[in-house]
Amino acid sequence: MSLHDDLTSVQRRLDDLMRCVARLDEHAGDTLDMRRVRATADHLRDSLALLQESVPAAADRRTLEIVSIPDAPYDRGLWADAEDEGLGSPYRHAP
């Protein structure tokens, strides 16, 4: 799925949640727990709206850069005095 499809899917499910919370509110009344559920659902809706606004901008900034790697061998001088990973220096004994 693409990012747009995922965000659309989450938005649909959040709309369903908001409708269910509204129906539950009719049955439960204005209790402390119901206010907490409404506040949490509203916060989730606001957070998703902020995400939808910020994600396309971040996705547009992302570009792929192709780096060509030459087939020529590397200069051996690049590894002068380098230690072999896991074996230590060639002048010392391996653990």
C-alpha cells in the first residue's frame, strides 16, 4: 500500500470510530469516562490531521541520489594502518 492509501484507510477507520463514539455518547450520557473517550478520539483526529499535513511535505523532500561506484580497485593506501575487524592489528595476536 502507498502512504496515501494508508492515510486514507486510517481516516476512514477514524471516521467510523467518531460515529461509534457519538452513538455511545447518546447511551452513556455526559459522564467523566465518556468525556475522556471523546477527548481522546478528538485528540486522535487532530493528530491524524497534523500527520496528513506534514507527511506529503516530508515525502516530497525525499529524493533518491544515485551514486556510481567505480569498478577499478581501491587504493591500498586507504587501509594502511587499519585494523581487521574482529582480529585486531596484524602485529598483535587475535583474542
